[in-house]
Amino acid sequence: MWIFLATEVMFFGGMFLGYSVYRGWYTAAYGEASRHLDIVLGAINTGVLLCSSLTMALAVHAAQLGGRRVVTLFLIATIVLGSVFLGIKGFEYYHKYEEHLIPGPDFHFEGPNAGHAQIFFSFYFVMTGMHALHMIIGIGIMLLMIRLTRRGRFSPEYYFPVEMTGLYWHFVDIVWVFLFPLLYLVDRS
Amino acid sequence: MSEHIVEKKIYYKVFGVLMALLGATVAIAYIHLGKLNVIAALTIAVIKAVLIILYFMHVRYSSRLLWIFVGAGFFWLGILFALAYSDFLTRGWLPLPTGWE
């Protein structure tokens, strides 16, 4: 599992590298564009995701002790929190759509840095989109884990899949921990 | 696989620290520090990531072999950034020839 996560680190790492290289070149445009993101929604989403990591950790903890009901409850809580995150993210995307900030023929941005701002928004949508896709996959895996738990496949001796699901979910959380400050925060002041 | 069962109390504590760091990083973002803003934001992000890896992902209680695998992932990420930036950061250091003459 950790080898898979290492490949995931490289996958997201490439995007972070691209982001930071362009940030070095077009610092001013990045600053302007970044201020169009909603910091409150971003912060709430970070909190929601951290909560979901806690419920996930507690689900694994329950699996270690063999509490089938508790595992299911905490997994459902994690799925709900993950869905809240995706909902808020979708709302933010819709807002960007209304403001014509989605890169493409419809892109509209005031000022001389419009072209470079478009690059920022391209990174924004690709990185958060990839992150959201990982979350959707994570939610799918958790639904499977709930099914298996209810069928009594896991015990304190064998809860490996639940633990691996946890590792995956925490990894997705860590990606967001870096995305949030880089996209929303660093050009704020 | 970690056989060690972490106490619930530790999860709650780590979660509390993570939320406090989230508050701190948002607050610092509004204070004008110039280049320090990026450094502060990234430092806090790294602290949060390390806490999640060590406690939520149980790495702290895992075998040394697993530490190597985790470390290798980030080591390779380091290579990616180091080699890429050894190009991008040094491009302006030498005068460029104007063409093939």
C-alpha cells in the first residue's frame, strides 16, 4: 500500500511542481487569481476533511477492536463528511462557472494578467479535480468496506482492507492540506 | 500492518492540534509577511502532514521497513523538485548566446 501511495505522491508531486514553477514566473497573476477563491469555503472544507480523517482513524480503531457496528457508523460518518466536502467543492466550481473563471473560450478576467491567471485556474481545476476524483474513489471503497463489514468478513485478526482504506483516505487528506494553503492562502495579504 | 492499537485519546489530541494549525494558517495568511507567508503556510502544511502520517496512518508505531518505504516516496519527490529547480532557478545565471553563429 505504501508503494502505491509513493506513486500517488509522485502523481500529485508533478502537478505541485508545475504549479510552483509557473507561480515563480507569473507571481502577480497568481496573486490576483488566487484572491478570487473563497477562503471561508476553503477553510471550512479543510476542517470537514480533517474531521473525516478523524472518523476514519476511529473506524480503523474500532476495526482493530472488532466492533462491527461502530466500524460501520464511523465509515458512514466519513462518507457523509467526504460528501459534504464534495458538495462545497461543487458549489465553488459552480460559482467559478458563473464568474467565467473556467479556462477556455468563456474565460473572462479583468486586467493585463488575464492569460497568466488562466494558467492559475487551469492548475486549480486540474489539481482540485484530481483530488475530488480520488475522494469519489475513496467513498466507493468505503461503501465496499461497509458491505464487507456487515457481512462479517473482518475481525481483530483480519482488518487489513479497512486499515488500507484508512491509509488511502488520510493520503487524500494530506494532498488537500497542501492544496489549501497553496491555492487559497499564500497570496492573501 | 501495525499491531499496535493507538488510544482514542491520542486521535482526539492530534485532531485538536490539526484544527488549531488550520486556524493558525488562515490567520497568518491575512498578515502581510512578504515571502515569509509562503514559508509559514508550507511549514504548517508540513507539520499537519507529518502529524497525519505519524498518528492517523500509524507510521510512528510501524516497522523500520515501512519507514524506509514512506521515506522513499518523499525522497523521490525531493529528487523531482531538486532536479527541476536546478534548471528553472539557474536559467538566468549565465548570459545566453543570442543564436547559432
